[in-house]
Amino acid sequence: MNQLQNALWAEWQKNKHTSFRWISVLAFALAPLMGGLLMHLLKHPAAPGQASPLQVKAQMLAFSADWPSYLGLLSQSVGVGGVLLFGFVASWLFGREYAEGTAKDLLALPTSRTTILHAKFIGYGLWCVTLATFNFLFGLLIGALLGLPGWTSATLHRQGTHYAITTLLTVALGTPIAWLALLGKGYLAPLGWVALTLVLAQIMAAIGLGTYFPWAVPGLYSGAGGAAPPPLPAVSYLLLALTSVAGYLATLFYWNYVDQTQ
């Protein structure tokens, strides 16, 4: 336990002053801001013939200017945008030592390799959950400032639970990214995979196979596939869980048994 605490402290010391932390916060904050802009345009429609192109597009969407729609948008931002941003976080956390040429120094520490890896995974999870929590609270503030109707404790509980589950599904997809960061010894391989999965998720969802592609599951669960989507089959969650476990085991094996000096 002391080794894990020390490893977590070391990760915190490395990450607390990095500019990437604030970049990730600002990037994720775009979702509630853009969602708030959409709600404002829907709440204050322009007169016929005077609407801007953005207002016209906003009115064509299947949303209404109320709390359920806005909180649903926040869930969709995590289910779709979180795949990208959380993938960047995993790529950075697990690939930075290779990119900076300090991986050998990390392995020379009097701490087991498995403990170092677990500290990184815990740091990844905490980072992503913190981003998602800030995103949700920021969204609540924006919604309150806009004076959106439809606020009830039942709505908050239902949408908050939906948001939390979407976040956990998205965070779970970070383990294969960690393995690719170790395999590629840097950022390039995992970031390339993140970009590819975003494209593949859209394609698989469009042809009706998104429920079988783990990187499409968080977005489909969040409702990004359309209004009132049908419940996902159990196999969707099973495939996502297997992908997450396989990524973790592959990362653990590579970190412990493959020569890291090459």
C-alpha cells in the first residue's frame, strides 16, 4: 500500500503543473458552452426570415429548450467527445515518459512495475471522472443562468445517473489506449487509434452494427444515435467490458515482461 501511495504521489507531482491538465479542462468545457448556446437559440427563436444559419440549424434539431434536453446533451458530449478527450488523456499519461525519454528512469525506481502501472490507471480514472464532474457542474450553472424550464429532482436524478454511467463506459475504453502508448512508446500510436475509432464508431453506428463496436457503445447509450434510443443489448456491455479487461491485461503484460530499454 505504501508503494502505491508513493507511486500515486509521484504521478500527482508530475501532472499537477502540466499545461495539458488545463487544456483538457478547457476542451471539455466547450460541450456545456455549445449546449448552452443551442438552448439559448431554441429558447429565443428569431422571427421568420430573420434567423441566422445557426438559428435555423438549431431549430431543425430534435431538442427543446429545457433541462431534460440540455442534460441529455451533456451525456452525449461525454459519450462521443469523451472517447476523444479521454483517449488523449490516456495517451498522454502512458506515453509521456517515452516521449520525454524518462521511461528508463521510471523503471529504475524502487517500486514494482505493476504498482507504477496501477498508479497510472488510477490517475487516469480520477482525471477523467474529475473532468466529467466539472463538465456536469458547469452545465448546471449554465442551465441555471439560462433559466431553463423543467427542473425537478427526478429529472436531475435520472439524467445525472445516465450521465454517470455514460462516463464510466467511456472511461473503461482507456485501457487499450494505454497498451498502445506502451507498444508505440509514445503518443503517435494511441492518438492514431483514437482518431480511427471515432471514424469507425460513426460508420458502425450508421450501418446498424454500433452495438457490437465497443467505442460506439457510450455514444449510443448516451442517446447520440437519436431521440429515445432503444436499450442496448447485454452483448454491447459485455464486449465493452471484455475490451477494457483485455486492454488492462495487455498493458500489464507488456509493461512487466517486454524489454522497455529498446
